[in-house]
Amino acid sequence: MKLYIKYMVSLRCKMMVKEELTKLGIHCVVVELGMVEILHDITYLQHEHLKYNLQNSGLELLDDKRGILIEKIKNVITEMVHYSEVMPKENYSDFISEKLGYDYTYLSNIFSEVKGITIQQYIIVHKIERVKELLLYDELNLTEIAFKLHYSSVAHLSNQFKKITGLTPSFYRQLKHKRIGNLENV
């Protein structure tokens, strides 16, 4: 049986989920991004206790099928953009559809209806967040970042970055250096 729990990607959250399951005598096989696989069905009482305890910890047990599907889509995108060393070579729509086993049009319609933005817009926002991280690490130049995140060009990356943040990537990186300089002068 699988339970779907909405939580941030962190070791701390993962441990909190495991701890709550253990307290209720629920043995889990796998705790992954947003999903827990348990060995046996749980009682209604265990379910309600788990739901209540998770809410008190700032986590959420997802019960409705649409909510679960939305979380799965978000998790695939987060994993793809933030935690995968190599972005998929195929279209994002094909990748997401294949990963979740649903037709992309179906996924897209549900996502847009529930979240109020398209999957593509959600991906762009996450890619720009990833660009910000990479700019702050200062290990890659813009050309390397554009290549790593499958932008067609540095200009395309820069245009999207400015559209989302209001800043150019170069100016964003300079702000980091100014902040560090200001801290050193204190």
C-alpha cells in the first residue's frame, strides 16, 4: 500500500515522516519524495492519527487522487530540475508522461485546473530557481548553465530569467558579490 505525503525534500522531513509512522506501529518499506510505501493496510484510526500528527509537524497526508497526481507531477519536475545531474534529452512532456504513466494532455489539464498555471510555466519557474542556485555557487558561467539546463542559447536563458526575476543573470550574480563585499567591510 502506498501513502502520499506532501513534504519538502529534506532529510529532516523524511526522518519526521518515518518517526510518525513508527509511533503508530506502521512499518514502511520506502520513504521517497512525497511517497511512503507500507507493508500492510492501515486502520481508519491509524490513518486519522497519522494525518493529525503530520499536520502538527507541518506535513500533509494527501487523500484525493487529483491532489496526489499534482504532487507527483511537481515531484517529477523538482527532481528533474534540481536533483538530476543530466536533464532529460526528450521533451519534458514526454518525460513527465512516461514517468507517471499518463497522457500528457490529461496531466496538463488537471495541473492547470488545480494550480492555475501550466506545467510548462511551473517548469520555467523551477529552472530559473535552479539558474539562481548555479549563479550563486559561481562554479559555472552562463553558457555552461544554459547548456546544463537545456536552454537553446544564453540569450534564451537571459530573457526567461529577466522575465521571471526582473534582473539579468549577470546583475543577479553581481548582487551576490556586492553582498559578500559589504559583509567583509563590516
